[in-house]
Amino acid sequence: MPSYGLDRFITDCSAVAAMNGDPADCVLAVAPLMERLLDSDRSFLRPEHVRSDPGHYARNAIYISPDQHLSLFALVWLPGQWTPVHDHGSWGVVGVLQGVLEERSLMAIDGAITADHGIRLKRGGVILLKENSISSFVPNPDHIHLTGVPETRAMAVTLHLYGRNMNSFHIYDVDKGTRRLVDVPHQAT
Ligand SMILES: [Fe+2]
């Protein structure tokens, strides 16, 4: 029986995105597709997809849809590499290929964020995503978190499917209560 591969995953996810439905319905539909992809022989992964960078976590683009409505990245996290506090402005589904990804959530005390200042964030819970685990998020109320791998753990490799071309996102300064939109290159951030 042929393995569920990248082409079918992209086709199936594109169909979900094209419905332009509620973000919660999108992640409900995509999560089992990510599960099938993680259970595949993973032959779609090429060396450039699992490239690491000693300076920061590596963000390797696997697929960007021509209409910008879908993107898939492989992120490689060496021990001690973390994102800043950020949101995505989109729904997304994360699957762990290797290692353990730690996700620390933050919540906006005042509800939906409508300005780039005066943002009050409260630290929330933590999730440890092991190999083959799947996580998801939806925007609004804003999904804000930082993710990474502590120094004490081995490297991790994770797949991230987003409901848009994830070429920018908000980075938060928790102490100052501000956020700014930053462009992120496809190969690294
Ligand atoms: Fe994130």
C-alpha cells in the first residue's frame, strides 16, 4: 500500500484551506492528516529540510502555496534554541518528527488584542510534545506562546502547517506590553 506522502498531504490540506471555514474546523480536519504524514515513511524529507543552524532554530520551507493560503515548514531546534514570544495570525498544526518540543503559553489578560501597546500577558501552561505528537492553534483570541528545546534535551525536528504563508508574525515584549510585526525569512529566523 503506498505511503501517505507529501503530495497527498498538501492536496488534502489545500482542500481544507480552500473551504475557508472556521479556523477551529480547519485544525480539526488537518490534525489527522498530519498524523498520517507522521506515520508515513517520511521519504519526502530532504537534507535541506532538516538543516540546523548553531545560531538559532532553523526554519526550512517545504511548501508555500502559490495563493499564499498554505505553508509547510520543518523547524530544527538544537538544545537551548527558542522562539521569541509570538503569535501567528493564522491557524496552524504542529507535528513532532523527532525529539520533544516545549510550548509555553501566554494569555492576554484583557481579551482580544487590538493595539500594539498596552498588552498585558499572563504566563500560562506548558506542553511537552513528544515524537509523533500533534498540537494546533487558532487565532482570535490570540494564540501567543514561545516554543523551543531546553539545553538539557536533545535536538527536535517539527513540522508546522499554517493557514497562510507564514512570512511574518508578531513578536511580543512582555515586560513593555508591546508587540511588533516582523518579517521572517523562509530559511531561518
Ligand atoms: Fe508558534
